[in-house]
Amino acid sequence: MTALTWAIRLIIFAFLVVFAIGNTETVTLHFLFGYLWDAPLVILLLAFFAAGAVLGALSLLGVIFRLRREVARLKRAQNAPVVVPSEVVQPPVL
């Protein structure tokens, strides 16, 4: 199984290397206020992919922290002692 995993990784790596070699031409990215950025296309794609991955991870932080708080609360509730009344008092019959 590990040989298959390494073979798949090698194929993906080879594909990415061929993609990077094929996209080395310089492109110009126009920002606001007349700022220009000249860089190879593969570098721009990598930069925007990384920025998207970081923003996606940051968008999940709220959900992760909320779920951790809920798990901690449920663990505390599970470990709390259960109070069982020792005697049930019957109300008087009228």
C-alpha cells in the first residue's frame, strides 16, 4: 500500500513540475492605485492558491473553537455526579 501511495505522490509531483515548467512566462497583475506586479504565472497561481487555503482555514476557526467548547462542556456534564434523592416524599392525601 505504501508503494502505491508513493507512486501516486510521484505522479502528482511530476505533473506539477511539468505544469510549472510550462507556465514560466511573465504576466502582469494590476492592483489598485496603479501598482503592478510582474511575476511568472506559476508563482502568481501558487501565491493565490496559498492565500485561498489560508483564508479557508481561517474561516473554519470559529466552528472549530465552538465545537471544542461544546465537547469540553459535554465532558464536564458526563463526569458530574448525579444527585439521586434518597427518599421520595409523598404529598398528603386530601
